[in-house]
Amino acid sequence: MLPDSEQVLAHLGEPSYRPAKMKELARELGVSGDDYRPLRQLMHTLEGEGKVTRANKGRYLLPESLTQTWGRLRLHERGFGFVVRAGAEADVFVAAGFLLDAKDGEWVEVEITESGDGQQRLPRGRVIEVRRQPLREYTGTFRRRGRHGLVMTEETVISLDTAPPGEIKEGDLVIVEADAEKSGSARQRPGRILHILGDVEDPRHDFDVVTLAHAISVRDNPKAEAEAAARVQGAATEREQELEHRRDLRTLTVLTIDPDEARDFDDAVSVEALPTGELQLGVHIADVAHYVPSGGAIDMQARERATSVYLLDRVVHMLPRTLAADLCTLAPHEDRLAVTVLLDIDGGGSVLRRSFCLSVLRSADRLTYSQVQAALEGDFRGAGPAAAHTPLLESMIDLSQRLRARRLDRGAIDFELAEKAVTMGEEGIPTSLGQATHLPSHRLVEEFMLAANEAVAEEAATAELPVLFRIHDPPDPGKLEAFRNLAGSLGYRLPGVHGITSSSLQQALEALNDRPDAALLSQLLLRAMMRASYATDEAQGHFGLASERYLHFTSPIRRYPDLIVHRALRAHITGEATAPAEDDLGWLAQWTSHCERRAEAAERDYVRLKQLRFMSSHVGEEFDAVVSGVVGAGLFVELVDWLVEGFCPLRLLDDYFEFEENRHRLRGQRTGLVFSMGTPVRIRVLTVEPLRRRMDLLIIEGGSERSRETHSTGGRGARRASARDKRQQQRQTRPQGKGGKERRGNRRSR
């Protein structure tokens, strides 16, 4: 019997319905014979009315059942593509005929027409919108080839379409602009030279090399600069007018606490005792949204950059410098506009009440972490202005410890990782390497910011504000199992990976504390974790923080997601219409997640480059080190004091080593010498190539076995190795193809 339109729509709307082709749909509806043609006509009519649509391979479904998502397109040479999304979501397969005119690497919105199975079969979809990006700039070396010359970059070859400047020399480092369209050759793109930098080895060019390699725009928008200057000029009058609409907190003792070298102070804290016995924590963030309305020139630049990028001695600011250094800095003893979060906290570190307001405040002092730490330790000579606030700082450190204890009790993971430090001198030349110091005063500020972010996330979820939440998925079982096996090979047992919680992982980390290789294992566990990302839905929560809802609120001066949150919270406080439009948030979630990871990669790359520039003057010297990675072709080794990693190829060692992959170690056939993760060694620096991010090392002492704790592997012996050993080593290393390739760890951000 032929169903009517309502029956067809009801069938397509059932939870168990899967998109079906015409014949499959007829079978599901019990239609056959003479009723098949009228059913097909009915479906055409419903499609024309927009009540049904056809997706992959002509399958029918309701338009509202289609979901849209943003991601970055990766094209395959056979014509189809995959849309790569942030977080744990699977890539979306897009067939060749459903790509519109999108090109490889472009950002696209894809409509998912067929869900995957969560295992082997990926979701399928079609591209419905493409976001064009500005023309890409690169750094590369000039070569006199062809009509006008070529520029060799790390990613591609740029064929110059105009004559280069007359003063250019062979091998000069240049900045080029590449056209969006590829030429006939898949390996070349047309373009033109924008600037001649000069000597490729000059460390002053490292900033341009790294930022452009990671597609980070460093040119400030003139319109944004002009808009920022106009805001600064009229700020005093505007601030007086704003006093009528804000809570006056200028009598509250508010402090900024930042690194010694900081120039922007966009967050401040306060703590007051309440008559009820609780403490009221105040987190005050510069009201950036007041000065950066949506849709203006400043906003467009901020959207494009999405985050500030910190490269040791240089910064790419998300906002114009004039704005960040003036109106959006909570300078001491000056009136400033802020958004304030007030949290009433009991003795156990639980937040009893939360409130929010637009405020005007006056910072009592600008303090540094080292000054606060000195005051807490009673070193009033080194405390500077912090000495006058010692009782308040003691109250703050006590409250931060309560908050931290509460957070750890609920299962938050607390990684204690060594952070690489590079001291920079003049002309881009590094002067020292080491490890950054993490003080209790750092934790004080961190805990307060975490509490504020969670409070705003709870408010945003309750009020259904259009914001970007910060989500962190549980670890991938496969990666966690690999780490479990590696830890087992080092004599440490971890719980099973199925149903693992953040609390059980934190307990595992605490059990590592007394091991000499604790820092290395913690770093490896971090790499097994998923990466945090931005999303429009808070339901996934934050695994690492053991938080049901979390977002970023406390740094709108340097993170665009925070600025989005500020706009929504301001509108919520004042009762105004919310912004931005919700249909834009999906794109912003993917874009800001990508830009954050791009910035992190650039920061790691710059640190690596400067580390190796420093090591260039230490070739031939010997250092204590520890094995940080083992592969079939050799060992990754990290210098103990300077935290710089290099590679020791097996071809340099005086033995034939077998790679025991299941035990993550190398064993010498003749000596029985064993190298595994965490093995202490003594190394000599052989070669350093900063531009290739490569440093080759020779292990001259170290390794272990039952009968011998240390063993000299001196390079002289390696050169005298027998012809047979050399042939064995060549047979071993040749298939690997990875000798000397540097590995970089990934940072998982909160």
C-alpha cells in the first residue's frame, strides 16, 4: 500500500532509520509493484518542497538530520579528500564529486551525510562552504634557475613569475609570496619575492624563518592599528562614562602577579575574608571585549591570528600592541575597566557561590612571581613591593593550596614536567640553556585562574551562552596501551587501559615520583593523552582536569576563545543581545584549535633552533645525558642540564645492536650492552646543524648489563670496527631510513 507524505516523513524521522536509496526505502515501507512509481514521484515532490533531501549515493533523509562541521581539507592524489577535525572526532571522507572547488589545506564546512561506525568506516559528507585564506608567504633560498629563478622552501619550490631584484645573490634567504593556484608541476608554484633577508645562517632571521614556516602572519593590519590608536585617544573620557554602569572596586586590594619580563598585565587577583568565615576570591580580567567589538578591524586581525605567539625574544601579538600595552593592561595605581569573577570558597576549597560583574579597579601593585615567592619565604629584601602585601599573599597561597587539594581529590591529573629555558642575548644569539623554575607562586595564580574558568563555564552552560568550551577527551586506548607496555619494559606496572579514569592516572603519576626516570615517564604519558581543543558543546568535559565543564576566560588579550567568552558573559551580565552568531562558533572552534597547535609547534621549533645555535659552539665537548628514545637506527639522547636532544646513530657504536621492539631497548650482540629509556650515558657532540634541527652525538660511556654497569664505546673503537660489523650495521640501519631524524614531543594544553 502506498504511504502518504506524513507516514514517509515519520519513517525517516525514526531513531533507527538509516539513509536509504529508493529501492531500499520502498522495501522498508512495504511498497512494491504498481505502487513503486507513485512512491518515487512522492519522494521527488517532498524533495522539491525541501522536506527531504538526498545524501551520499542518493540516500534519502530529513534535512534536519544532517550535521555540519568544520575542518581542514586534505586531498588525496586520486581526487577524494578527508576533512580533518580537532579533538577526537574522526575525519570525514569526501568523494571527488562533493568537494566544490576546495583545494588542499583549505578550511571547509562539511555536511555529514553518512555516519561512521566509530571503528573502520569513516563518516562521509559533502563540502558546503570554503573559507579562503590569504596568500601564503614562505622563507627560502634563491637559486638562479629557469627564466627568473627559483626559491627553495621546506614545503615546495616557488617559480618566480617576475625578475628578482638586481642586488640578490645566489643562496640568499628571501621571503616569497606563493599564488593560491598550483602550476602545471605538482612540485612547483608560481610566486614572487617580497623581501631579501640575506645570509641564511644569520640568527637574526630565525624569527621570520619559523613564523612563516608555520604560516603565522606577523604583519600588523594598518586599519587595526588606526582603530586601536583611536580607542586609546578617547579612553579617559570613556572610562569616566563607564563608571556609572560598573561596580566600583577601586578600594579593593587587587594585585597583578606575572613573570619578571612581562609587559602586559591582563589579570589581577584579590582575596577577602567574609563575615561568614569563607574567603572571597576575586579574579579580575581586563575588559578587552569593551575595546574590541565584533566585526571591527581589530577583531578581524584577532580572529585571523586567534592567539599570541611567544618566541623567546619576540612576540606575535593577537591584538595591536598599542591596545594590549595600554587600555588592556591593569597597570598599577591607574583606573582600568575589568570583568570580575567573585567566588565564595569554604575551608575545604569548595565554591559555594559565584557572581560576575563589570568593574572598574585600581591595581595596588605590579608583582612578579619571584617577588611573591621571596615574600612568602620571608626574604623581604628580595620581595620588593611584595613585602608590603605579605599577609595577603599568605592568605592567597593558603587558598590556592585548598583549591589544588580539592582539584586533585576529584581526580585531576597534575603533570610535573621540566620546561626548557633559553636565555637570549643581542642579535638573536642565545647565551645559555637550562630548565625553567616553577615556583609555588606560579601555582597560586594558576589555581585562581582555573577556578575562574570553571565558574564561568558553569554559568555559560546554565545560561546557554554562545561560547567555546575547552574539552579534553580520555586517552586513546591504543596509545595508552603502548605507554603501558613501555612502562612495563622499564619495570613499572600500570593498571589496565579499559575504563581508566583521570584519578587512576594521577595515582600512577604519584607512584612514579621516587623513580629516577619519573620525568621521562611523565613526558611519555603526556604524549599518550589526547589534545585539548575548543568545542561548542560542554558535554564532553575536561578529562585531565576532571572537570564536567571548562573553558578559557582569563586571557582575552592573547586568546580569541577567551574574547568570545567575554562578549557572551558581558551580554549576560548587562542583558544585551549575545554575540557572536552561533552558526559561526563551529568554524571558530576548529580554527582556534588549529591556531593554538600551530603556535605551540612554532614555539617548540624556535626553542629547538636556538638550542642548536647555542650547541654549535660546543662541538667536541662531552656532557652527561639520558636516553630519551630508542628506535632501530639509534638512540635519542637528552642532555641532563640543558634539556636539548640529539641523536646517536648505531653506525657510530662499537657493536652490532639488535632492536628489541617489544622491550623498547637496544642490546649489543658482542658486549651485551643495553640501552633503554632513561639509561644514563656520557656523550660527545659530533655535529650540529641548526637549520636542519639536527645534532648528532656519540655515546662514549654508559649502558648497562648484569656484569657491567658502564662500558666505554669510544668513537676511536667505532672507527676501527671490523668490515663484518660495518656490513651488519649497514644491513640493520638501511631499511629504517630514520637515522638522525629528530623527534619533537607534543604539548597537551589545558
